[in-house]
Amino acid sequence: GESRLVLNYARALIRKTASYVFPGPVSFSALVPTDDPASREAGNVAERLLASLVSELDLARLDLALAIDASVLGDAAIKVTWNQQRGITRVAAVDPGALVARWAPDDPRSLEAVTHVYGLTGTQVRTLFPTLGQAALLADRTYPVAEGWTDARWTLTIAGQLIQDVPNLYGWIPYVIAANNPRPFSFWGQSDLTDLVDVCREINQRMTVLSRILELSGAPIAVLENVSGSDGIAVGPGAKWELPEGARAYLLDLLQGGSSQIHLSYIDQLFRVLHDLSETPRTAFGDSGRDLSGAALEVEIQPLVQKVERMRRMWDGVFTRRNAMLLDLLERFGGHDLKGIRQTSTIWPSILPSDRDGSVRNAVTLVESGIQSRRSAIVGLGSNDPDAELALIRDERDVAGQSPSPS
């Protein structure tokens, strides 16, 4: 029946790390196979389409939620499909616990088959699969549904009966698994909470003990020595006691001798261990306890930067596969001529807050010295469509060149 303080500090660390991984929406650059005008234009179209999908499907919010899920559960999953009725692409989060995956025995990164199991009511089945003739299903009853996907086939099983077994129109498995820090020979990832659970439990226990000590100190215990009984002794403001000779009364001070400081020191050490294990320094929360800036601040927060870069490598692969699926759907079913472009590279926002003026000055210096192109500089400053930006610059120069000079 005793109450215990539960400080969900692990959740705060997970969310903080995810916020550093995705401080803002990511953008993408299309990799064109050949350097000719038609391919470059197709690449520009692909980039604009992906930027439009990021906005329309609210993928920035979804990516942040998936990053948190992957850190907590060890994995996150999405399903990329084409909605034939509305003529649009769909990107939906999927519970990784509802997936059964099979991969190549010699390569855990090569996905061969996925089975997705979930429940639908009879009404939902008829809405999602109107051509399958499931009129006998009860409207409000939930039925188990299993979708089986390989590169070649798609099967649908409802309530244990095989309803559909047809060729896979996509030609690829429409699931992308984001495995968090997987082992080299494993398909699935690992939760970031594994190393933090024991420390968080100990913090909760120590904070509970300290809370009880402070609570008792606020309502101290009266101690009577050399008294045979406590009958007739009233405790309250202004109460007076008559004690026999040799008796003594005093208040029990639980904070004497620095006992509370021992608890506080131990709790501080636990928090230090928690920050070390999570690779998230206290500086990441805006409180370093010291006046730091520049290189000193970067060194202080370097563990978190390294962790974020590791996580971004995993998400690079996720975005590469997801974008390839989206571009394939847009070209095959959406009517866009993309010249077969499927490969993209991710343009990440800066992990740490940056000086905009300083970034612009550095970009100007690199361009003027011939180290970097104008297009790369524009991308580095956060533009989603550098070619369109360069075209606007050329147009402005042409207009300025045609303007009559003042007499």
C-alpha cells in the first residue's frame, strides 16, 4: 500500500534524442543516372514530388514518432502503398509486433517475405476489400486478417480462410523496417531502454526514500524517554506535558548528521550514470552548469552528436527504401515521367543550433575559392529545390541586365 515516486526520466531522454535526430523536416536530393538536361529535369521533378509528399502526408511528424518508437521498442515499421480510389500514395505506421518477417539466411538485411496480422470488423473488411464478397461477415465482430507479401505474390487470409492469392502488382514488399541499432547478424533492432531500466528504477527508489524523509521531517516524531506510558499526553499546538523526574521529550530530527546529503549525493551519481549510459549530456537540456560556447560546447555535447549520427545512418537507409517505393508508385501509377529515378540522398538539418550569418559567410568563402559549387552551398543552407533557386537567380540577373541604367 506504500506509494512510490515514478520519474519517467527515460522517456524524456528518448524524446530529447529523437528531437536532436529530427530537429526539423528532412529534404532529399535525387541522384540522376546521367548528366543530361532530361535527367536533371526529371531529378528536379522527383525532388519536388518528395517535398510535396513530406508536407501532404505529414511525414516530418511521422518520422519523429517512429524514431521514438524505434528507440523504445527496438523497431519501427511503415507500409507504403498506392490508393487506387483516390489516386495517391499512402505511408502508414505499422506495429512491428504485428509483423512476421523472413529474410535471406546469408543476409539478414535482405527481406524475402512479410506477414502482417491485424484485426478488422466485418464492416471494415467490406470497406477495404469491397470486391472479395465477404457479405457473410458480421458487421461488429472482429476477424483476424493476415496479409502475406513477397516480391512475387500477395495473399490475404480472413478468419483462417485464404481469400486472395494474386501476383504482387508492386513487385516489391511494401514494408520498411527501421531497426534500432541491430546486431550485425540480426534483422531486428534493440531497445535503447535496456541499459537504462535498472538505473531509472534505482533513481525512483532513492527519490521515494528521500521524499519520505522530508515528509517525516515536516511533521516530526515526538520521542519520550523514561516514560512508562503515553496515556493522557495530548499532541497539538500549545500542548503542555508534565513529565516525571528523569524523563525527557524531544523531536526526532531525521536530517541531522547530513543524512539527507548522502541521499542527494547518491542520486546525483545515479543521474550522472544515466546521462553517461544514454549518451545524452545534461548540456542537451540547456543546462551545463558552466558558461560554455564555441568549441568547448561542441566537446561537451559530442557524445550526443555521435549518437545522433549513428541513428541517422540507420534512417538514411530507411529513407532510401521509402523514397524508392514512393517514386516507383508515382511513376507507375501516378503518371509522372521520372526517367526511372529511384535513388535519393538525405539532406539533414544541423544537429546543433547554428549561426545563420556564419554559415552564409562560410558558404560564400567556399564558393569564391572554388571548393564548393553554388548548388551545394544552396543545399547546405537548407533549400529543398536548389535548381529552382539558381534559375530564379539567373532570371533576376537577366532582368537586372536589361534594365536601363539611370541617366
